[in-house]
Amino acid sequence: MTMTTTTMRSPEMPNAAPEFQHTEATPTIRIRGLHKHFRTTAALDGVDLELGSGRIVGLLGENGCGKTTLMKVLAGVLAEYTGEVEILGHTPGA
């Protein structure tokens, strides 16, 4: 197995110490037990997902199944959820 390492640096301070060491073994996106409810309606109910880098992924589903809610959580727009969400080791919106 070949191991590729990517060092993430802040664009504002390119000479600063790396913020995060990313390897092929580290998922780019990691979601565990994600739950998001709007009043009594469950938009996301126990989502588990790991995606590595270098992948093109489609998100398909019926209207109202939670596609947009998932993307808003990943973008850091929605913060009132339970579970773990990480992108390159960071929590979106934190």
C-alpha cells in the first residue's frame, strides 16, 4: 500500500506550522451517528459515512430525504445536530 501525505496550511499564513496531517488512510469526510430533526421530522437519522480524497460522489434520493440538510451540515451552515462530523479533522462551522 502506498501512503500519500498532504499537509494542510492556512492560506493566510503559508509559513505557519501545518494545521492537520492528512494521509490516504485518513478519511477526508467522516460522519458518525448524524441525527438532525426539524421539530418531529427526522431529516437525518443515524448517518454514518467515510469518504477519502480523490473521489467523485453523487448524492441521490427522493425529495425530502435529507440531501440538502447533509450538505448544510457539511458546509457548517447547520450546527444543531447530534453525532460527529469532521472534514480533514475539523468540525464544520467550528
